[in-house]
Amino acid sequence: MTRTTDPVARASARPAHDVAYILKKSFLSALVALVLFSLMIGVRTEAGPTGQLIYWTRFGDLAMLVGGVFAGSILVELLRGSARSFNAASIVPQSITNAVPRFRRFVAPVLLIFTLLIPVIFYDQRYILDLSILVLTYVMLGWGLNVVVGLAGLLDLGYVAFYAVGAYSYALLATTLGLSFWVCLPLAGILAAFWGMLLGFPVLRLRGDYLAIVTLAFGEIIRLILLNWQKVTGGPNGITGIPRPTFFGIPLTNTEDGLAAKLGIQFSTTHRVVFLFYLILALALLTNWVTIRLRRLPIGRAWEALREDEVACRALGINTTKTKLTAFATGAMFGGFAGAFFATRQGFISPESFTFQESALVLAIVVLGGMGSQLGVALAAAAMIGGFELFRGFEQFRMLVFGAAMVLLMIWRPRGLIGHRAPTIFLEKPTEISSAMVKEGHG
């Protein structure tokens, strides 16, 4: 009996095996969720008034969570095609199988529409609005770092430095010179890009672990400067009284010249939160649009070539110095924009907000989402930041669950949720071109 080596033929010959593989993988995911969440979700404990331990069970919530993990694992396999060796027609109708790729194309528009409607749906829920703003901030940071790590392949562990430069640039310009947010925002991005280029020069000949160590040191240098330069940065006390953004010069306050009074509506403190939500959403979408456009330009293809093989990139005549500097500057600029927004949203900044933990969190978002994937980074940011808030009541076990989830994801999906390393440009018909070249040579 002849054994074929074609994976497609083998998959068509053994569809039942692939069905069992999908179910087995989903069952294991559900089992892991059951083990992790049995004590945190299934049983709730509190200290009673007399000091004794009071507990009650929530097995219904635990069952729903485990069932959701089981169904979600099957859905992920169908959508991402991580088990492409099975015959989908033997499990679902052909019409549904053909609709899966089309469904995947509509994921991003559906998520965008839902994001736009969040302030409308949850207008009276301040907690959800604040959490959404935080998630979008990390989405923007993830997309900015994705330019450096995901597209150019440069491991940057000090990205929080550009975040801090943008925040302190806006705070100092707004408090000392009295400039508005709309004037300080581009200035903060330009200053962060300048510092990104300064970082790029010393690391032009470094790669891999050495590059990571230098960028980590750069992030710590910036934090220590902010901590010790008290005359300018305020040191550990930080900077207070940072001006809030205005709607193109119209303040969002309960005054006669405020936006609510001009529109003839009742003033509410939620108006400013909704404005901040749409502001960070616009900045994040701008980051996404610029990144996608740059990927289609020669500089974007140079980033991808540098990521795949720097030696081959040099052999092709690509200026690696310019390629690295533009990657660092572009990613740093978006980090500066996010830092300026963070400063105006908080109204107060200090060096404690720009530690290495922030860089590690943003890098984890990029890696877990899939380096080079814009949608994957957004989903990872929502899952990680939202997951932190979901387990806020389990403070002792939150980091344990977070670490275990990252380990399991890296085992099952080593290239991230939506791994994307496909080149921007490629030859569509290499066979025809090769045959034509052969005929021309023989002619």
C-alpha cells in the first residue's frame, strides 16, 4: 500500500481523525479552564464577622465559562484554519464552510462598529467607558510597537520611554507655555520620534538579545532622568494640573462658554469621558491607517525584508541604517501621541506610570496578538487589559492566571492569536515566469 505525503490528500482520506483532533483540542482547553477557574470562580470565600471563613459555590457560572471556552476553541479552529488538514465538508455543510473566509473579512468592521457604539450603549456606565479608553490606549501602543517589533523585527524592551517622552512633553508644554492640546499633540509625537532616532543610532549594529538589552537600558535611563531631574519634571512628585483637552477651543465644562451650553443641552460629566473615548479611538485608527499605508510603500517592504533576514537585506542594496531609524522613529511617534493623550486624560503624571512593566505589557500584547497583525494586536489588548479587570476581585491569583494563559497560548499558538508574516508583495505566477525564462534562454 502506497502512503501519500500530500497533506491535503491525507486530510481528505482521514476526515474523522481531524474531527477527533478538533474535539480533543477543545476538550483540553475546557479542562484547563476548569482546573484554573474551579477555585476562583466555582467557590467564593469571604471572612465572616466572627473571623470564620464563609464560602458559597457558583458552579453555574463555572459551567458557563468552561462551555464558552470549549465552544470558543472550536470556533477559533474553524476561523483561523489552524487545523487545515481536515475536510470541513464532512463536519458542516459546504455553504457554511465557504462562508467562513467571508466571515473573517467582516470581523474587523463589526468590531469597529461595536467600538463606535460603546458610548451609546454604555453611556450611563462610567466604569465600562473608562475601561474602554484604557483598552484603546493599549491598542494604540501595541500598534505603535508593532511597527518596530512586528514589521521591522527589532526587539524593543524600552518602548515605555517614548510613551513617557510624549506624556512629559505635553505636560511641560501645556503647563509652562500654556499651549493647547491640539498644538502639543504633534509636538509630543515629533519629540518622541526624535528620541526614537537617538535610540536607533547606537543600536544600528545590534540585533537579537543585545538589542533587547540596550533598549531596556534606554527605557530605564529615561525613567531615572524623569525621577531625578526635579527642577523640570518634578521628580517623584510628578506634574499636576495638566490641562484637559478642548473641543477645538470649546471647553467641556459647565460654563456659559462650554460645549453643553452652546449646544443647548444639559451638562454632564460623562460628556468629557465620551469625548476622550472618541479622541483615543481617532488616534488609534490614525495609527492603524498610517501603518497599513506604510506597509504598502517601499519603506514598509524594507521593514519586512529586514525582519526576515538582515544579511540578505543588505545584499539587496537596502539601506539598513535608514530602515532601522525610520522604524524606531515611526513607532516612537505613535507612542508619543499615546503618552500625550495619557497625560491629558489623567491630569497628573509621575515616573511611576512609566516602568518596565508597561513595556513588557505592550510587548506581550504584540507577541500574543501576532507580530505584524493589526487585528491580532487589538484583540490581544482587549483580552489582556479586560482580563486584568475581570480578575480584579482575585488579586492574589490574577498574575498566576495571566502567566499561565500566556504560557498556554505560546504553546498552542506560538505565532500569536492571528500570526501574520506574509510579504506585502510577491510574485503571483512564479511557474509561468520561470518557464518563460527557460524558453528565452534556450531560444
